[in-house]
Amino acid sequence: MDVDLVPRPRRLDVRSGTVTWRSPLRIAVEAQRYSVAQVFADDLRGAIGWRVEIVAFDAPADLLLRTVDDCGEEGYRLTVDDTATIDASTPAGLSYGLSVLRQLGPASLFGDGAVVETIALPRVFIDDGPSYSWRGVHLDVARHFLDVATVCRLIDQIAVHRLNHLHLHLNDDQGWRIEIPTWPFLTQVGAYRRSTPIGHERDQLDDHVAHGGFYDARDIATIRQHAARRFVHIVPEIDLPGHAQAAIAAYPSLGNLDDPLEVWTRWGISEHVLNVSEEALGFADDVVRHVADLFPGSPVHIGGDECPTTEWSSSTAAAEVMVEHGFTDVAQLQGLFTSRLTEWLLAHGHEVVAWDEVMDAGADARVVIAAWRSSGMAVQAAQSGHDVIMAPMQFLYFDWLNAEGADEPVALAPLPFCTPWEKVYRFSVIPPGLDASLHHRVRGAQAQLWTEYIATRDHLDYMAFPRLAAFSEVVWGTKTSEAEFRPRLTAHLSRLEAMGVRYRAVDQPS
Ligand code: ACM
């Protein structure tokens, strides 16, 4: 029996024969792990309508879930025998064992409402765990708003691939997507734009159709609860002081101009950034504190990318602030935001993540750097004492083309910028040139789904898959060769199909 698991476990021994399961399935588990078993039971019930009985730990069962002390934070051991067992040290490890058990069954276990009498599972022994603790996906809900159901669906897909972070990019020039009750215009004004480009930005065409939406505190709670069941950590990002045009449209006094602005209707990098007054710094502080409170204990991403300094350079108020702080370079002004937000977040139990540009004006070494401009930025960050999340656009920006063909949908970067899944699979989480003594600085990696050119759920699927499947194996730390992975990926597509994922086809090798 073929065993095509994605991502590949660290150790897989396939033994001879199969074990047959039928409904009702009995799962034995200690009381404190009941909720993990319940998620698996719900999945099975939804996919094939089986009855699943969760029974006491010492009762006879088809599947026994045990807590042991030697499997690490996210590891597990899975044995499929007359009784299947999963050993893990944490609920997350148990959940990954169950997720892999599901992959050992038919693809219909990932679907919705198939009629299945029996399941034949291969007899196996698996000993597994990830190499990296940050296995992330980033989703831009600012350029195109995506509803709670779509976000939760992506969380399910992420969990199937044993990825564990979803970074939500909650604001940008083109939209503000999270309600902050003390700053109501952020969503009343900033969550809506009057038009969106048609086709590629460079075509300069507009649809003149209003677009918008935002999450309130209840939506955020729904997303967090859904993610927690699947051991996915939600990381909120508030991107300031650049990418702030929607915020300035809502509160013009936060900007540098006398004239009001609208929520931006073009893609790209707006020149309109927050000013550097106490009011604007206080605004950033206030918003980030509110968001952090909605995500207790979570890392908070404070953005910091692509902040043009044109407006600051021609602002007398900014010049005065530079004198006050003894700055010689206008770019140093950005550091005022970084240090203030970092200080508060760290003091209140939140790790801080930021895009690599924050290093230009200096950042506390405790800030975790998301290296997006290149792998070289990750090397620089690690050498400066930062922990690093690898997110280099050359490999991990899934808004780039999937393939070179003329029939690919419009994507952010034109050819020759193209990232087929094979290139993703070749990606090295440890950046080239990083001294072995600094490898421990690399927390993991993250795939980016920017949505300037992704307006629908189907298109999101198309850009995410199969690249995310390839990425999951890279960041789990068990990749082999493209030739070995390809047939496993092809088999995995039937699971994606069952999940209703509109993935891009896997081309035959030329
Ligand atoms: C980015 O792509 N501006 C982080």
C-alpha cells in the first residue's frame, strides 16, 4: 500500500498488511486530552458520517492517545496496529499524529459527506517532529478583504500541512480591517475604498466598485478559537508608519499634508505615511495595544516595511523632531515607532515581529525579523542578534506567478519573476552564508499571500497550492528531492480535491 504523506515524517516504517476500521470508531484518551480527540472525531463525522465514541483511557478502543514525556513540543509517535496508538507530549503533538493518521486513510477523509463503509489503514510506525518552530503563512486581508469563513478555511488547510502560524496583515494603504473602538473612523472610513485596479496596476484601469470590510472583536475571537482547535497561532500585524494611507484617510491629522486623502485605490507603496508627532506615535501605540489585547500572549507584528521618507524630508515638524533626537538621517525617524511599540509589547508579554527594514533605523535585538527582501537580510539580522523568520520574496511570495505560461492569471510581479512549486521545494530555510553558530537564530519560515491580485477564494487556492504543500515539507524539515516529492505531491492532490481546494495543476516534468 502506498503511503504518500505531506509533509513527509522524519521516520516512516511501512509494515506489511493493513488494519480495517469501521463505524463506530472508539478512541481512548485521558480526560485532559479530550478536546483534541473531539476535533478528530468531528472531522471524521463531517467527512464520512461515522460515529466516533470517545471512551475512557482504559477502555477497549481502535485508537489510543497517550501522553508521554519524550516527544518534544510538537512531536509524536504513531503506530498503526490492531490498536493504533499515538504518543505525544503535548496536545499539539497529538493533533499532528491525528492529522497524519487522517492522511493514512482515503482522501475522502478530507471531504464532506462521502459514504465509506470501511477504512484500510497501512500498518506503520512513524516517529516525527518538526525541525522549525515557526511554520507560517501570511495572509493580506487589507488589499482584498477576506471574510471569517475564508480565513477559517485557510486555517484548516494550514493545519492539514502541519503549519502552525497564520500572520494576518490587517491594514495597508488600501484598507483598514480591524475595529478599534476608540478610533472608529479607522473602520467607518478606512475599511472601504471606492475603486480597485482592473488587471495589472500598470494598465491604469479602475473598476469603480466599492470594496471593503473589517473584523470586529467577535470575528477575531471566532478566528482565534477556530485556529486554537487546530494549534495554529494567529499573529496580527499592524503595519505602520508606512502603508498608512487608509489610517490617514480616517484621521487626516495623522498625515503630513493639509489636504485630506482617500483610502488608496492604486497598488504600490503610497508616499503618504504617518507624521512623527506625539499624536501619531500615540495613535500607533494605542492601536497596537488594543490589537495586542485581542491576542493575549501572542506575538504581534508591527510592520515597518517600505516607509518612504519623502514627506518627512519636506516637513518642518519632522525636522524639529530630528533635532530633538539628534538624528542625522530622516530614516531614523521610523525608529521612534519601532522602539515605542517594542517596549510596550515586550513589557506586556508579547513577542515583537517586524519586517526587515526596521533594522535600518536600529531595533531592539529581541525583535524577531521577518526577512523578506532577501535571504541576505536574514543573515544580517542573525548577525545583529535577532531571531529570524525566513520570508524571502524570491522563494516565498506566493503572489508571484506559479508558472511562465501566458495563460497564468495576472500576478504581482511580471516575468521573469516566477515561483513554481519546484523552486519553493528547493528553498533552504537556513539562509546561504549563515555561520553554523547562528543557525539557532532561524525560527523557521513563512509563505506570503499578498492579495493585490487575489480577490476571490478560488484564486487564493490557486496561488497557495500546490506551493504551500511543497513549502510545508521544506519547513517541517524533511524535504528530499524534487523527483521523490513529485509523486507524493501528485497523490496529495486528491486530498486537496476532497477539501475543495482549487489548486494549480502540477505540470509533468519537461
Ligand atoms: C513587503 O513585502 N513589503 C513586506
